[in-house]
Amino acid sequence: LFGMLITECQAIVYVVTGMYGEPSDLGMGICLLIIIQLLCAGLIVLLLDELLQKGYGLGSGISLFIATNICETIVWKAFSPATINTGKGTEFEGAVIALFHLLATRTDKVRGLR
């Protein structure tokens, strides 16, 4: 319970201090969504830590941080909205977003899947 309180305070401070952009530029809705996302991520990390302390995981708390970093990389590479300028034009970095974008924009759908 105390861990969730700390996570909530840290999420609010991150958003209010402009870690993800000026709150006035982002708007109240986006700021609230970022806080909720940080709270959910904090809850997942706390639950994983509890599992490791109870003996259901392999290794120590360092394994938790390694697993969290790997999960973050996988999710970012799948859903990243950032664009990259390649030789073929601008493409999305995230695999899932790039797939739907190419299927929507290419006339040859089979080539869009490759």
C-alpha cells in the first residue's frame, strides 16, 4: 500500500514538473492518461517484486529490473509511434503501427506485409 502511494506521488511529480512535456501543452486528459499509465506500470513492478520475494521467481530483485527493461523494449518496439526516415520514405518504428500503416497506405497489400 505504501509502495503504491509512493508510485502515485512520483507519477504526479513527473507529469507536473514537465518530464513528459509541459502540462499546459499536453492538456488535462493526456496528463491524466500518463499518470494512470505510470500507476499501472508501478503496480506491475510491485506485483512482480512480491512474486520474487515469495520465491516464485528465479534470482533476485536484479532479475526484476532486467525483466522490466526487456518488457519495456518489446512493448516500445511493437507500439512506438516515432517515425524513421528510411530510403523508402518515412516509416513508423513500432512494428504493429507500421504494419497497419503500410496496409492502409500501400496499394499492393502483399508488399505492405513484407
